Amino acid sequence: MAIVPVTAENIVRAADLIGAGGLVAFPTETVYGLGANALDADAVANIFDAKGRPSNNPLIVHVADAEAARDLVPQWPESASALAAEFWPGPLTIVLPKGYRIPDIVTGGGPTVALRVPAHRVALQLLHAADVPIAAPSANRSGEISPTTARHVLRSLGERVPIILDGGPTIAGIESTVIDLSGLYPRLLRPGPISLARLSEILGEIRVPSTAPPSGILPSPGMLSRHYAPRTFLESFDSPDRMMDREAELGRQGIALGILDLADRTPAQVEAGLYAAMHELDAGGYGRLLCLLPPDLPEWLAVRDRLLRASTPETAD
Ligand code: TXA
Ligand code: MG
């Protein structure tokens, strides 16, 4: 059995495996990560193999504290210091020009590296015991829903991971916010648990590259980068009326419908339970999944981002 409880002994085993170039799945406060020694190119290659991940998609490097992050980059700007002081350990990933110690395979061949200090006891214990930076994407096959429990990891990656440290369900539930500080202006690369508003308090203006489909146009499946997706086809709606019409239409065709219901919860509550709910619906034997999107407001940016990537959206018109 790959899933093991968190004990001092298993932390040491996991750290030894990292040191030997192997893979360990471990909990963070966002989602479970699939970790390898970030300074060992061969070890990192195992991550890409296990996930079936395209080699040009760079990985996040996890470190135990801000000082360890600083050691990996030639320059540590004031803005990074300020963000680290406010949000680390926590669900914020900072992208900066990379130093020579980071192998190219970690950064997808690019000139920048993504760094984060996770706010999870087990992740921090593993980082301290392994005593190396740990490159870790979410511990799922490429394109699938990110895991928020050890069982999700096992279901997606199976025997590809020798050790899955079971730290229980994760708290934040969706992946970290990614902010790029390598350019002239800060850019939000991925919305997440740390909101744009909170980042702006420290950074001022932040560029937000648009990933949403142009409103009023129904994109064909595949037009958006499909990601974080259940295996069962998921359709999302901005309009409750359109969703009801669609429910009736699919119902007449005898298709079993699963509804991803997000109503009456705060953004943080929805984020915390989103992937767990998607995993559960996916295992429920439905022919189709439907979801009413939360409103297009700043506080829902991260949830809408994940849902739009997981689904074929029908935008309001
Ligand atoms: O919460 C998280 O961030 C989780 C946990 C395990 O820490 N990790 C995670 O990793 O979500 P992954 O690989 O699934 O997502 C990493 C994201 C991708 O969108 C990737 O393109 C981006 O970070 N990224 C990594 N390095 C980058 C870089 N140098 N420049 C721009 N984007 C980068
Ligand atoms: Mg991922």
C-alpha cells in the first residue's frame, strides 16, 4: 500500500527516498504535491513521467522558508520580501528569474523559477528532513482534477508513487495563487486562495492576463485549455435559466445528471470543497455533470478559473 500515515519514521523514509532521486506524494495546505529533489534533474524527470506532463510546463519549487527561496535566485526584490513576510508559509507562489542551481527541466527550459513555502506541518517536516528544495506539481495525472486527499492521489497515479504521506484532507482545496515578479510589472499567472485584492495591497497594480472566453461566444470544447477536469463531461452555465433548459433537455434523453452545487457558500468554502465534490461526482456514475457558475466578481476569480477550465462553458448572452 502506497498510502502511509504521518509518523516520524515515515517522514524519514520519505526524505531518504527524495534524497535517493525518488518520488513522494505529500499534503500541502492547497492540494497534494508529487515531490522530487528540485536540484536533481533525473529525479525531476520522474515527476514528468509519472504525471504524463508536457515537459514545457514548469514546476513549483517548495522550500522551508524565505531564506531558502532567496538562495535559489540571483536577485530577491523588495516586493518578494514583502509578499513572503505577509503570506509565507502559505498558498502563494512567486515567480522570479532563476539561479544556476535550478536545472532547466524544473522550469520547462525557461529563465524563471516558481517558489513557494507551503503552510502544512507535514510538507515542512519533509522539507526539513530532506534538506533540499522539493519540486512538486499537484499529485495527479496531467489534466485531471487535483487531489485533496491521499486516496485521490492513489486513484489518479496508482503505483507510480511509492509513498503517499496521508495528512488528511487539505484545507485550502485549490492550488496556490501564482504571481510573476520577473517582469516590469507584477502579473497574476493563476488566481488562487490569496486574492488579487490582498496582493494589490502590497504590490499596487497587478496585470491580469485574461484566460476567460470572450463573453457571448460559446467556445468549442478544447478552445480553453482543459485542465483540472473530471472524466465525466462537465457543462457550466452563467444563466440559471439556460441551465434549467439544459437539464430538461438532457433529462428527456435519459442521461443521468450530476449537479455540482456551489450555492450559499463563501468563496473560501467553495474552494475548500470544490475538487472533493468534483472527485465524488466523477465517481458517481453520471452521464453528464452540470454546474451553475458563481458570479463574475473578483472574489470568485479562482473558482471561476478552475470551473471554466474543467468544463465546457455556456456563457450568458
Ligand atoms: O498549490 C500548489 O501550487 C500546488 C502544491 C502542490 O504546491 N502545486 C501545483 O503545481 O499546483 P502545478 O504544477 O500543478 O501547477 C504549477 C503552476 C502551473 O500553472 C505552472 O505553469 C506554473 O505554476 N509555473 C511553474 N513554474 C513557472 C514559471 N517559472 N513561470 C510561470 N509559471 C510557472
Ligand atoms: Mg496541477
